[in-house]
Amino acid sequence: MSQHDLLFELGTEELPPKALKTLSDALRDNFAANLQSNDFTFDSIENYAAPRRLALTIRNLADSQPDKNVERLGPAVAGAFNDDGSAKPAAVGFAKSCGVEVDQLDRIETDKGERLGYTIAQKGQPLSELIEDMLNSALKKLPIPKPMRWGDRSEQFIRPVHWAVLLFGDQVLNATVLGVKTSNQSRGHRFMSPDWVTFNSADDYLSKLLTAKVNADYEQRKEQIRGQVKAEADKLGGVAQIDESLLDEVASLVEWPVALTGKFDTEFLAVPAECLISSMAEHQKYFHVFDKDGKLMPNFITVSNIESNRPQSVIEGNEKVIRPRLADAMFFFETDKKVSLESHQDHLQKVVFQKQLGSILDKSIRVAHLAKYIAPKIGAIPEDAERAALLSKCDLATNMVGEFDNLQGIMGTYYARHDGENENVAIAMTEQYLPKFSGDELAKNSVGQCLAIADRVDSLVGIFGVGQGPKGSKDPFALRRAAIGLLRTIVENRLELDINELLSKANQLISERIDKANFYSHKQEALLDFLFERLRALYLDQGVSSNTISAVMALRPTQPLDFDARIKAVQFFQTLPEAESLSAANKRVKNILAKADIEVPDAIDSGLLQEAEEQALAKTITDAEAKLSAMNSYQDKLQHLASLRDDVDAFFDKVMVNADDAAVKANRLAMLKKLQDLFGSVADISLLQN
């Protein structure tokens, strides 16, 4: 058995740019899985992707499967032979299928008793015989929603296939991939080097394509574009703002990136910068530039797929194309300003939010009531919160948001200011959508916080109320993201809000549209469970241990800020030397009380205290109850409770809880119940035990 590097490249028409990286990674993973399932050994697998090609290099791939012994099991020995020792038909048939006589079969012990068996030496198949099926299988499993046919071919793929390279070492492996015969020849850049490129091995794949004006290394090409764009911005004395998703898309559009800088008329700067940026990025895939003061410059950076002899002509062509796009943005902005933001409410009445829950306007009205309810709890002006909610979705009906939906909220802020709305109201138009993604900034304005919270709570209660909460991987209303945003807004802004109260208030506002009794009977609990699981996910992401989270979650504190304080206190407690012993003691207490066969008294009877250790613990518990009642910090409480360790350990070392005297036993159980309640005022410390 020998090992060589394998090169595979599939040449196609231009692949969808937003799918290129996903297709490339999936091809790598699928083919690696096929190799492994067929027992082919290799060192590593690398994937490459460019607009007209998907490629793989597999390092030190074995040229065949290893030989192996395959053990076959036949009928049970007990039923395989007659009384005279002759073989029954089942045994004869099994031996025949193995190509041997019955007396050549083995007897093998299994979980189900002794069985006949035979070990067959199976020779490994060569790579050349299996490679075609493995490649076609890997390609067939790619995430392609709408495969296409081309010409009179029966094969299907995301784009027509024109060539396939398959080299093992320096030898071409003959195969047919998606109807195309393999070779060692590829194509260079469509315009600058359209001739055939011949590869001698996997090692010269990237270098020969570079000579043919194709950079097939996706990540390298992406960083090349980033560097060129920054360099162009530096020439302008500005700073390029590089959106990663746009960078990914541009890297998927070009094989040979060449960044060029153009300009547009300064009159367009009267339009909000976000509108111009969206127009340039969405329609033309341009990068924008800010000056040193953070203001948009009248320039753009485009990435061409060709090294032109006349770059100025390319720039002028792009400048000519961008002008009508920016003119459209200016027209939308000026047209939208001719009417008030509030005037769009009538249109929102015609847009359905959810069939049972009514229109977008119906939702806005509910959110307005809820935001007004939240406002005094967090120091916001109730009237501002109510007004912001009523206007919150109006920009959805504007021309600008209709063209660029990523500007929802942002345009609401611009139009609210134009209408002379309160600045808190205007800011809330944008902040209602924060955070938009994991790690995104949060609403900082108190009215924006009211709106961000109220909108998410209404969605959660409403969608759960009509029985359409997330199921498995399906979450059509993005409730998981809404829940995370809700919890982050409350915790990170230090807002003293009770989730259960918010859910109940939202339910009152929406009760006519959902079954109120049904919601209260189980759906509000289901929604609370859902939110607790999102809290768990948030803290796991922060590196908090699962045991710590479970210890707090056992108490089901419904104020996220309170939940956070308990988490931090338990984390602190776990750093104390007494933590392990006390958590073990709490687990022991929990188990003893769970098995108690009597009703445990609420109070400790000092007259029934016999042993010195139980007297000491009883006094310690009584003192701790008084001290903890005066403490507001969970951390201080646990720090004080840590001082109980010696008395607790001494009690369990010297005192028998289940005493023969029923009254003494009950009194000792009462003492343990008091101890459990003291720790339980912060968290279930027993769950810190693995």
C-alpha cells in the first residue's frame, strides 16, 4: 500500500456567491466522511473555492483500503446439529455461503450463546475503483435547494459542469463526475487566461492557477481583498468600513481581485449615510469610506475581477452605474419625508403579524400598553414609551425600508426627527431592534429599552399562546433570538424587572386573541422554561459551569437581574475552601429530608437538643438566620454561611439524625430543614456536587 496526494477540482459556470463557501466546506466534509467510512487513511484535507471551481487536496491518501478479516456469524450451535452430530440444513447453508465445509466453521461465544462462525480475509479495494462513487456521493449531498440540468444531460448540479480534474500523485484517475470525464486539465481566468491549465500533481495546483490569474484559495483571496480595500481607503485619507458578509460575497465573485476607487456627487450626502451604504453594498457590492471624523466620504471602493489596461474606464463605468442607484435612494428619502411617520399606521392595519394575533398595528398597540407599563419601573417616561411603540413599525411602510429592509428602525429614527418627535422616541425607533445578533450592542436609551423589551415579550407570549413556539430546529418567528435579546437587555442594563410579571401583563393585553385559561394552565410555564433554557445558554457561553446554573435555576428566580446576582454569588462561593464540604453536606441534608417519614417541624425545640454538636449547630443556625435577614448581598450571605462548615461537619460526624426517640429525630430534621433553607435562600448548593 502506498500513499500520494489527491487533487480534485470541479469546474463550473459561475457559482452563486452567497453559497460558495458553504458548498466548499460541505464538499470537504462529505468527501472526508466518505473516505473514512470506506477505511481510506489520509493525513489532511484542504478545500479551495473560486467562482468557477470547487477543489480539494487530500494529503497522503492511501491507494487502497486495508485488508481486513470479516467475522461472519451463523446459526446457534445448539440448533445447528442433529442428535447424531450431523449438520442441519441451516449449518450446511451457512458453510456453503462462506465457501467452506461445516467442519471448517468456528464456534464463537456471543452474548446470545455459542454460534457457528467463520472469518473471511477480505482484500481491500483500490482507490481507483471507489473514487468515482465517493466523489459523486459527496457532490450529491451538497446543500443545493434547486439543482439544474443543462443541455440534454440527465445530471443535476447547482450550475453546469464543464471539467473535472482528478490526480493521484502524478497519475490521472479515470472517473466520470457529474457526467464529465476526469483529466489533469483546468481552465484559467475566463478573460485574462482562458486557455487550459495542466497540473502534474496536487502540489502545483495553486501556483499554476495563480499564473493563470486565478487565486483559488478562498481565505487568502478574502484577505487580499481586505488589504487592497484598506490600501485604497488610505490613499483617500479615510477609513474603509468592511462588512464581513459583504467581504465574503465579493471574495466569492472574483478570481483575481483588483480594488479600484471611484467617487459620487457630494449632493447625495444629504441622504442618510445608512441609505447610501445600503445602496452601494446591496446593489453594486461596493465598500464605503469614512473620513477621520466618521463622516461618509463621496467615494466607493469596487473590486474588479480583471486587471484592466484602462482602469480609469472601469472606474468611470462604475461611477456611471452608481449614480442612478443613489438617485433612487435620494428620491425615496425625499418622498418619504412628504408625509408623517404616523400616517403609515393605516397601512400597518393591512399587514398581518400572525393570523390569530392580528395586524402589525394591533401588535404595536399592545406593545404601546406594555411599554407604558414597563416605563416607570426602569425610569423612563411612560408617554414617550407609549408614543415610541405606536410609531415603532411605521417605517416598514416607507419607500426606503421597502427597498432596503435592513434599514428598518434606522429610517424610523430619521423620519421621527424630521417630524419633530421627542428625541427619546426617535432613538427608540432604532434601539427597539437591538441586539440584532449575538454580541451586538444593546438599547441604552430607557425608552428604547422599554420598546425592545415590550416588543419581544408580546411576540413570545403571543406566539406561545397560539401554540406556535419553536419546535426542534424550526423557529419561524425567531423566538430564541428574541428571548436572548430580552434577557440580555434586562441583565446587562441592570433593569429590575420580573419576567413572570411581564408575561402576565402581556397575556392580559392579548387574552382576547388566545385561550387565557389554557395559557395560564401550561403555556406560561412552558414559556418560562423556554426563557430559563435561554438563560442557561447565555451563561454557558460565558463559561459558567452547568452545575452553577442548575443550582440557581432550581429556585426559578424570575428576575433576570436577580438570577445574575445569584450566579455571581455561587461562582464566588465555589472559590472558597469551604465550598466542597458544604455542598456535599447540603446534598446529604437534601437526601435525608427527602427520605424523612414524618412531617418535619418548622421550629427547633432547644429543650430537645442533647449532643454538644447539635447544640452548637442550632445556635449557629439561629445566629445565621438573624444575620442573613439583614444582608442584601447574596455573596455576603454565602460568605457568612461558609463559616458554618466546622459546625456542620461536627454535627454529621458525632450526631445520629435518625435517633430512636421520635421527638429528638424530628427536632434534628427541623434543624437540617433550617440549614437547607439558609443556603436555599441563594441557590441549591447541593447541585454543585458532580
